Amino acid sequence: MKKLRWLLEFTYPSLGSRPITAITAQELLLMLRKMENRGRYETAKRLRSTCSQVFRYGIATARAERDAAADLRGALIAAKPTHRAAITTPNEAGALLRAIEGFEGHASTHAALRLLPHVFVRPGELRFAEWSDIDFDKAVWTIPPHKTKMRRVHNVPLSVQALDILSSIETDSGLSSYIFPSLRSAKRPMSENTINAALRRLGYAQDEMTGHGFRAMAATLLNEMGLWHADAIERQLAHTDNNAVRRAYTRGEYWDERVRMMQHWSDYLDGLRNSNKVVKGAFAKAGRKAG
């Protein structure tokens, strides 16, 4: 209840002092329209969902009789999907990888740029990566739920190349738990603009390539190979199936295939970078298990 009242007071003060049973769907809509008027459509959608959770809790504890937020389903403006710029052809990918090798900025930024194509996680997951998340013996990066977009644990098989990049990073764990700490404070992760700024420095405009674009690059080229199950690729991208039954059925599957796929992907990137001269890496042990 306190959470809903705080939200109401912050965005629509006159509602904050009202009993929850007196708040109507129309009043909630006025509050959410304030968010929409600022162009924050996803925020408005999440806020409606949060209000709905509070109302449902109120019903369960006999403090409310109905969920007024439920009446607003379909009433809010749907956010247009964001199409982030990405390089998706082998020749352009090879040129990008060669440009990254020649990056002359800070060593930590260079390492992050080199690692991102091999793991193609979301930039935020890379920023908040900590040494405690990496199991070098099992060659797995375990991203805990609170660091992922979908709030589910995500395991990333680490290729030989990815492990080499991580091992090359000079760090003092006593100063920072982050693999890529901020240049200003070791207690904070690198800035969210660091990767994109580095790409701009390499000559790639905002409409050509972004940090998030490495995901689209991997998804496109891996699918074009025709070697991997589409679901294995989707699971490696940490995409969630909207079908709950199918999601439950596929839980935990494709791990061994993902291990092989990620090593093959790193070898493929080496080939693109080195003018199709593939540097073979040892395949990770097929017997490794993770969720």
C-alpha cells in the first residue's frame, strides 16, 4: 500500500491521500497519461502493472474489493519497438573486429569491446559483470537474476577466446569487484555510454553500430549458418518464450549445443577478423552442465 501511495503522491499528488478503495481507473489513467506525455510509454506500462499488484495485494488482505488498474489493460499507448543499429554481414563484422583490435583507448574499455562480440550479452549485463560471476574452471559466466532484463539467471558458456580475454585483464579485486570498473571510481561499473562512445571513436556512427548491436549481429549470423537449433540461439540471447507451457518444456535444454555453438562462434569471429583464416579453439567439455 505504501508503494502505491508513494507512486500516486509522486505523479498525481491529489490521489496520494485517498483510501485505496476510493481510487478509480479514470484517476489512475490520468496519472499514467503524465508518463505518456513525456514519451515514457514503457514506464507507464510498468507502473500500471505495479499498481495492479498493489491492488491485488489489497484484495488479498481485505483492504480493497477490486483491481482498478485491471480496467486499463489496452488503454495505454504501446511503445514502438526500438530498432538498434547493428552490423549483420560477415564482411562488415570482420572490419569491425579489426577496428576493435586497433582501439587505442583505455585498456579496460578495449577488453570490454573485445569480449562483447564473443558473449553478445546485453551491454548492462557486461557493465555489471563481477569476477565472482565467472567460473574459470567450468568456463561459465553466471549472470544472476538481479542483473538480467528478464530477472532470470542466465548462463553464458565461455569460449577459449573469451577466457583468454578475461584472463588478460589486469585488475585488483581488492579495489573493485567489477570486471570493468568505472574510470572514475573502482566501486562503480563502467558508464553505460562507454561502449557506444568507443564505437563512435572507432568511426561507427550511432545509426551504424551500438553496443546492443552485437546481439543482432550474433543472432543474424548464427541463424544464417544453419548449424544450430533456433531455440538454442534464442536461449543464448536470454530471450524468453511467451508461451508458458513451451517455456517450461524447454527449460534447461540445449546447454551442450550452446557450449559448442559459442566456441564455434568465437572461432568464426577469429576467421572474420583474420581474413577468413580461422583460429581453431578447443571445444569446451560437452559434459559440463548448467541451467
